[in-house]
Amino acid sequence: MCFLIQQTGTLESGDIWRAIVLGHATRATLSVLRFRQGHWREIVVDIA
């Protein structure tokens, strides 16, 4: 995102913060989608 903004104009601190927030939101969304697949239910933990 920062690369695109820099190519089209000036890159300012607000743009960098927006890119950081967008990155976090993207990772959170992907984590939720992956978690909802349910493969974690098959993991067996042996506590002995």
C-alpha cells in the first residue's frame, strides 16, 4: 500500500499508519477465516 501511495503522490505519516492498520486487519481476517475451518479440533495434546 505504501508503494502505491508513494507512486501516486507523497507518502505521509497518516498513509503509513493506514497501511499498518490495513495489514493488521487483513491478518486478523485471515486468522478468523482459518480458525473457522475447524482443523484445530483434530489436534491432540498429550499432557503427561
